[in-house]
Amino acid sequence: MTRLLNLLLNGVTLGAVYAAFALCLVLIFRATRIINFAQGAQAMFTTYLAYQLVSNGQPYVVALVVALVSGFLLGAFVERVIVRPVESGPEINAVIVTLGLFVAIEALAAILFGNQFQSFPAPFGVDGLRVGGVDLALTGNDRYRIVAVLVAAGLLLALFRFTNLGLRLRAAAFGQEVARLLGVRVGRMLTLGWALAGLFGSLAGLLIAGGSLFSPSYMQGVVVFGFTAAVLGGLDSFGGAVVGGLVLGLTQSLVAGYVASSLVTMAALAILILVLLLRPGGLFSSSVARRV
Amino acid sequence: MLEIRNLVTAYGAVLALDDVSMDVPAGRITAVLGANGAGKTTLLRTVSGLVRPKAGTVQLEGKDITNAQVEDMVHRGMAHVPEGRGVIAELTIEENLRLGSLWRKDAKQEEIEEVYRTFPALESRRRLSAHTLSGGERQMLVVGRALLAKPKVLLLDEPSLGLAPRIVAQIFAIVRDLVDRTGLAVLLVEQNAKSALSIADTGVVLNLGKVVATDDARALAADEGLRHAFLGF
């Protein structure tokens, strides 16, 4: 029983991070129909920036703020300078550009910071939680991860749902031409969307690195699982991304705990195939058939 | 209000508009008629800046807006309801309406309630996604949204497309009433020439990108030769 509980808790912690990462892919995809494969590399780079500060004795909060702000700025830069020029062409062009960017950023990080693994100190304790005589494998760091993702996702949803800026962002994503005719600066909204995704990605990257090892390629696995989570959720639904992330995290934890950790990737793939067979649009796809 | 002079718009080597001129005065409905491919939609898209003309000018209240940004048009007093309704189906009905007044700092909730009074079918479903609406309700939604932008000129692209005659009559009556009460200038593009001429003050007939006739709406409707040749009724 305790084992199951611990595996579930572990799954939620993992899932929270996948969900955060899936959210940034969804943010960009629904506005521009592009999968940003450089998202993980951008997050990795800002994690390195945060690590430089932490290892120089700065408090974690300062490193966190710097990572988030630089993630925001990097996201805006990528959209405005690198993706915008190819955006008017076929979508595949922009996707290939983000793939190239992913390779370039990883290489740049390896040149600047070295290719070896480094240890990112855990911002909160790594002791488990003891509740009523049961030892739970939910460390302070895990709790921080879950709360941080919940708070960030809540703020993001509130921004989109309840503010005029959020309405502009959604209008620009779902009805570009109409939005422009109604005075929405669609270009600016797209840049802002990429910036928010960059911020969210940086948070995910930092949460994953905290208390474990990281290297220029440490986000690659997360990109794969985050992408899978986003596809499970339907690629354009925030709620779907969160559910997809949790499903994947739980699967990964349970399969690793009860079956074999080498089957984790295969289990994720099996779920993906199953969901896409039953619901080709993903679990929560909000898009409706468009007349062409 | 709106002055269009010698407008030329081309898609590649094909001229979609060839030296088109017309006036769209305040308090009047100007209907642009013609068959498919006559250049009607291109005219509206060029006026609102979605398509850039090769030559010619567009003036709004005496100011040149030929090369103004699309995003600025609403600030200058122009609202464009594009072809195919332009409802954003992923947003709720109320959110679609709010988009209309978003650019104005002084927008009030009361104005949205006013739209609901004009189109009661929308009110009960204000929190529902706009893709639940029927074709006629979608047209009401986009007209309501355009009015919330408080335009001086309204560009309407084929509002009757795919709608039942009764709904078309209802929407046209609301537009007519608004024009008479507020002095709004309307540039209406229609394939359904008969209904359009029944509410318009002036008719302009386009054929292959050229203006072939401009006249009082009643005179156009009475001109049998023109009707047979270009208007199909």
C-alpha cells in the first residue's frame, strides 16, 4: 500500500513537470501551429544561467527569477528574430528551424559551460514526509515542484481566461484575421505567447534540474515526454496538457515500479497509440472542424 | 465618409480590381453587386488593408488610409465583417462580443447588453462557445461585434451567404435601422442582388474587376438589361 502510494506521489511529481512542459508546447502550437522543438534547449540554457548564480552563492530565489526572466526574453527573441522570418512559409519550415535551433543551443551550452554532468542543489529538502507513521517518498523538493507548477499553471489560466490581454492572446491564436480587423496587434501577441512559453519552459527546466544532475542534453527526455503529453491532450488545450502530463508521469512511475524501468518509454508509446486510435484529436482537443 | 479612387488590386498577373472608384456617404447603404469573381470581396479586403492595392487611394473622412495598418482601421472608425462570418468558434459568444469593444478605453458592459437586446437569441447562450450558434446567429454575432467597435464605416461581406431569407431580411432591417438612426456609412457586398438593392440607397455593379454601373438602388433594380446581364434576377 505504501509502495503504491509512493509510486503515485512520484508519478504526480513527474507528471507536474511534464505538464508544465506540455503547456508551453501547447501555448505555441495553438497560436502558430508550430511545435517548438527548441523549447527544451531554451529551458536548459536558462537553467545553466541559474546554476551560475547559485554556484556563486546567490540565493535560489534570485536564480529562479533570472531563469524565468531570461526564459521569457529568450522565447520572445526566438519568435521575433528566428521564427518570424520563416513563419509565412509552410509550417514545416519553421519546425525544422526550431529543430536546428535545438541543436545549436545545446552545442552553445556545451561550449560555454562544458559537456559534463553537474549537480544542481535542491532548493528544498530531500527528506521524505512522515504522515501518521507512514513514510512517504514526497520530499520537500517534490512538494515545491508540484506547488510551483500548480501556481504557475493557475496564473497562466487566469491570465488567458479573465483578462483582456488573455482574450487578445486567444483571439490572435484562433482567429488571426478577425483579431487584426478588430485592432489586436497579432504579431505582438504571438511574440508574447512565445515569451510566456519560454518562461514556463524555464520553470520546468529548473524544477527538473533541482536536486539532480543536469547537462546540456538533460532536457531531451523531457521534450519527448512533454510532447507526448501535449499530443495526448490534443495539442491545443491547456487542460489536456495537464491531464496528459499527469497520465504520463503516473504511467512512468507505475511501470517502473511494478514492471521494469526499461519498459517506461514503451508504455508511454502504447498509451499514445491507444489514445490516438480512440480519439484522433487527442483527449481534450478544443478545435472544431473548419470549413475551408 | 469613405472615398475610393481608381483602386487597382492584382493577384499576380490577374487584375482583381481595375480602376474602381466609388463614394460611401454617411447615413447611406452602398451595395456592391456582381457575380462570383467580380472583385467584391477583394474590394473590401483592399479597403481595410488586408490586401495592398497596386494603385489608387482610399480616404476615410478626408484622410488617406490606403497604406494604413489593418490593426489601425478600427481606431480610424472602420469595421470589416469578413466573408464567412468571422466568428471565433473557440471563444464564447460574450468573448467574441468583447473583442469588438476591446480597442476602446471607454467600453462599457452596458453596450454589450444593448447588443443582446437587439439580438435576443445570443443572450441565453452568452457563456457558451460560439461554435454552438447557427449560421444566422453567427451573422448576428459578427454584426453585433462590429457595431461594438463604434465604427463610422461598416464593411459587410456577403451577410446573406447561406442564410434563410427570413433571417437575411431580419439582419438587413437591423442594419437599415441603424444607418437611419446613427448616420453609419455601410459598404455592403452581396451576391444576392435583389435583397441587397431592397435596403441599399446606391448600387454599384462590378464585373471582372471593373465598375459597369453606379446608380440609385431603385433605378438599378428597375434596369432589366443590367439585371439580366449581371445581377441574375
